[in-house]
Amino acid sequence: MQNVNYIKHLKGVFIQFSKDNRLNPTHISLYMALFQLWNINRFEEVFFINREEVMRFSKIGSKSTYHKCIKELSHWKYIIYYPSHNPYKGSKIKMFKFETSTGQALVHNNTNIETSSGQALVSINKHIQTNRNNKNINKLDQPKNEKIVIDFFKKEKWPIIEAQKFFNHYQGIGWKVGGKTKIVNWQATAKNWMIKAEEIKNKETQKSVSQNQDNLKTSKNKNYNEPL
């Protein structure tokens, strides 16, 4: 976990925004959504994201717009974006620190910084960074116990029974998607589980309503002497 001053960081990054004519409101909205998730993850150096969640936070309705903006934020050194290209694995994000009065990004630990016109140019030691990323992956490949899963589902306002179903299902198949692909981020997989459970619930509700409506239909020639 990094030591990040919430107020100084936002002040610094907004100063940088004001100097950068390449940005549009969608870039800024997306950045703020990522910052909120960074805060939720307690300012971890690298954290996982779920595309649907980020799009919902940033109010971006188009997938193509989302991918364009997040790649541009990464190219312009506001973040580093590690796409997963796998629907069952969350992509990873590294956020840079903007806490100086000039709005320049501060990136610690094995990172060299040069600035030109207030923009950070970052060179990263890939070998060390990869090792750190692997450590983060190992921490999230599966939960330590059922209680952690229950706490996560409670946080997302889902019932305990659903957390137990999720834990028992993946515990039984060795924390692999479809019993084959090893899970990288169990929390992202849990959110996909919630989305699918919600879809199933909605379909069942619609089916029930439809059946009830059919039961209430009567023909014009109904004999009212017959019992219902």
C-alpha cells in the first residue's frame, strides 16, 4: 500500500489536466473512476479493475470509447494499463502520484522521471515490476478462506448464501474457470458471478410474470358456469 495524500494528489492532477489540451471530459471522468477504485483498493501500487464497473462509475456507455480513452491515459502517462484480453480476468492498473505543487507525477520505487512542460515521462524497470505484479496476482488467485468471500459479498450487498455458493463452487473445482483456466483475480470472478446471478434472477422474474399473465387470459366464449 502506498502513502497517498488524497487532497494533494487531486490538486496536482487537476493542475496537470488544465495544462493538457489532449484531454476531453471523458478522459477526466474515466480517470476519476479509476482514482476511486484505487482509493477503494487502499492505493495499492497495482490493482485489478472490472470494465463494466469502471464504465458504470465513469458514465461511459461505449466500449470503444472506454478502450480508446484508457489507452490514451496510459500512453500519456497518467496511468499504466495492463489489459488482460480475457473476460474472466480483470485488467490491471498502475496509478502515478500527482502530489507536487507543479502537478508533476511522482512515481516511486525503481522508476526514473524526466519532466517536459509539466508532463511525466516514465521509464520502468520491467524485471522488478513483473515480479511485483506476480506477487499481486498470487495474492488474488484465490481467497484465504470462506469468511473473506462472505465479507466481500457483504460489502457488495449480496446475501451470505450467495457467497457460500460461490466459495463452494470454485473450491470444488480448484479455483479455475470452467475447471481449466486458473483464476487470476477471484474478486473479479466474484463480480462476474454476481452479474450472472442477477441476470438469472431477472429472467426468472420475467418468466413468472409472463406465466401469471397467461393464466389470467380468458376467451370471449368462456362459460362462467364452469369453475376457475
